[in-house]
Amino acid sequence: MNHFKSRLATTLLAGALLFGASQALAEAVLHRGNGGEPKSLDPAHISIDIEGFVIYDLFEGLTVHDANGNIIAGAAESWKLSDDGTVYTFKIRDSAKWSDGSPVTAEDFQFAMRRLEDPKNAAEYANLLYPIKNAEAVNTGKMPLDQLGVKVIDAKTLEITLERATPYFLQLMAHYTALPVNKANVEKFGDQWVKPGNMVNNGAFKLQSHVPNDNLTVVKNDQYWDAKNVKLDKVIFYPIEDDAAAVRRFEAGELDVTYNFSADQLKRLRDLYKDQVHVDPGLATYYYAFDTRQEPMSDVRVRKALSMAIDRDFLSNEIYSGAQLPLYSMVPPGMEGYEKPPQPDFAGLSQIDREDKAVELMKEAGYGKGGKPLNLEIRYNTNTNHERVATAIADMWKTTFGAKVSLVNLDVASHYSYLKEGGKFSVARAGWSADYADPENFLALTLSTNTSFNYAHWNNAEFDALMKKSYDEKDVKARMELMHKAEQILVDEQPVAPLMNSANLWLVSSKVSGWGNNPVNEHYSKYLSVSR
């Protein structure tokens, strides 16, 4: 036997085995463009989608969304509902554990929900869980925390009592406001519990590192109850607000998934990347809010005139290439049982007729050409599409009314913080994606009591009364009619100007499997895998 050939064969075989082993041992890493830096990783203090994308990888609620947006069992393996629809009893999985190996218990959920409603914590989204018995009273300091309708039956059984039957309650339980937090972890580290090395969580991944404005890395949580079905070892989130930069990194193969891109790139990207381009119509509204606390936005005629002068078809077709559709109602179409949302009286007019009537209204209010100067400021969160929309609308207002319009942009977290903290403005860009598929989720934004999200600071007693009545109405059709009447007041008063029914724009590499398009725009990394 030729010893040289024998040694060569052995060497080649060993090399092949080593190569195969290295391939098998290679980490499955997903590189995910996230559209901005999260303001927080505390479920009680987040409110926008780019924060939710990270949070849902770290924490799991009683229910979760599947890849197609449907509600399925999460940390709870099952639940029962009382005959009157007001009491839910959840059975938490015996296998549900925290990342430190300790069991997830009913007390963890009770602690988290009490913490959310505790007025001392000033959780921006506390109102979302107001369907729970006494939640609003607790959150407004009228009742103690122990009166919240969340009861521990035993370590793995949680009972939640509602103010009234709430058809979308299981959707609420998948929302980040209803995520559990580990009591011992929070008490040990205080507000530092969300830092890498401190955080204990119960989701499919755990926090490894976070370099603000650079990257955030999560790694597979081996204590997760369904860890065997999680195919990724690591997910790296990149907070890229520059759409063009995100697209360049995707095209260079540096990002496997990225959220948002400039809509004027839609045709080019589709031509090049075909089904890697995802345009998902969502239950979402792109709108402008008018600060009704100060002149001239306190005048309904001014608000209405400004809204009428906005050519929504131009925004949809020229800026978004048809990826977003013109909208005149706060509630987007497609909400089951709501029929066609109410429209303002100008919705059926041509754009030319709208502009003529807008000029008359503005003149009647004493502003514009021949009247008091109209000085406006449009605030928006940094994004190529938002900048183009703001620039176009500024030009429309300048052309129609002779307005002087300035533009101010901030990063996404700072923009929304400014609005939620009551900062003054004249016009501000905002967007809302459904937390649950019910018109109430959009209409509640403009309740006078909604101190976090009523950016317009609008106060209308009739609107509030109709919404309050809808909460107590048990008949589904009658409830929808009440909300319909409330929205008619909203579109007539125009404290907000709905502009477009938003679509969710994603680039998803062909190397990624498990992606599901869905109108709620929830995409948990635990459903994904990546091939190299």
C-alpha cells in the first residue's frame, strides 16, 4: 500500500470531519435591522413597535402571537372563561421558567400588572389594561394596588376579573403591558434590572449585551419551556434609523431582516429582490396631530382647513408608491364588525374643491393670505419617508395658504417622549398600529383622560361620553354603533388628521425561514431560522 496516499487520505478525511464539525457548531445568528434605539427594555415603559420587537424576544405573556399574527397559548397552557365573560382563569405551564431556572408563577403576573397600574411607576400604557377590574381606579390612585382584579389561586393558576366582558382580552394578554416581570429581580436591582447581566426574563432569548445606538444582542434562553424548537442561537438588533443605510447593509448581506425602507425604493427593490420585499397592509394609521391647547390649532376651522389641503393621494402614490393608502378616518379599514369608518364631509370632494373650501375656512378663521400670518412647525421622527411627507405637506400649506412652515425632527424615542410628556407644538407626525383588532384601540387615543397618547390634548365631552357608554354596552352591534358615532365627532373636529392606512415595510433575506406576514406586525425571532 502506498503510505503517502494513505496519509493523504487520512488527512483529507480528518479535514472533512473538522469542517463538518465546524459547520455543525457554527452559531445560527440573525442580524436584524430595527429602525431605532429602544427608549427602555422595561415592559412598563415602552410604547412603540421597535421596542416591542426586542421585548417579545425577551419576555412571554400568557398568550402570544404566532407567525401569522394569530393568538395562541404562551406562558399559559390553557384558560377558562366564565359564562358571563368577565372572569378568566389561566393555567401557567409547569415547564415555564425564568432564565435563572426559577419557576414562572401566577404571582409574577400579578406583580407585573400591579406594577404597571401603580401610579408611582407612571407607566405610559397603563390604560391598555383598564378592562381589568378596578385597574383605572388603581392607576388614578383611588384604590390600593391589592384591589386590582388579578388574583393568585395557586403558584400556577391566575384569575383575572374584568370590569365587563371584553372580546379582545386574549389579545391584550399578548401585549407587552401584560408581560410578567420577576419580582426578586426588580427588587434586587431597582431600575437597573433591565441591564445586561442583571435581567432575568422568561422569553425565548435572554439579554447578552446592549451598546446604545450600536447594537443589542440576545442569545437563546436554554431555560425557555419551548427551547428545543428555537432554531436561532443569537439575534443582534441594529437600531438603524437611516433607511438608506439599512438597505445598503441588507444588500451587502450584513442584515438578514430590516424594518422600514424608503418607499421610493420599492420598485427597484422588488425588481432586484422579488419576494424578499414584504409590504404588509396593517391595522395601522399614519396621522398628524394638532396641538389644540394653543392658537391657531384651538380653532376647528384652522385644523379642518389644514387637513383638507393635504393631498393624501399624492402622499400615497408619489411618496409611498402605493404602499400606503389614503385615509380619512382614525380607525383603519378591515376592523371586523365596524363597517365603513366615518368620513369627514370633505372626503368625497376633489382635491381642487377641498383646497377652495380650505381657503374659505382659513380666511373665515382670520389666517392666511390677507389675514394673520400662519406660522407652523411640523415635528416628525427621523425617517426618510416621514421627512418626505413633512416636506410635501409643508409645500401644500405654503401654496394653499401662504403659510410659513418649519420642520423639526428627532430620533424616534425622543420624538414620542416629547409628545407623551406634553411638549408644545403646532403639528406632529404620529402613527398607531393596532394592539388588538378593535376600533376602541384607535379611538381611545383621543379620550381626554388619555394623558399619554392624546397628543392633540383634545377634550370633547360628547366623544368621551359615547366612548364610556361603549365600554358598558354588551351588545356587539350596539357597541360598534356607539364607537361609530364617537368617531364621527372626531373626524368632524379634526384634532388629528388621518393621512394614510399604513403598510409595514420589511426586507427579509431568502436565507431566513419562518417569516409570516400579518396585519399586527408581530414577528418573534423564535419562529425564525437562518441558513448560511
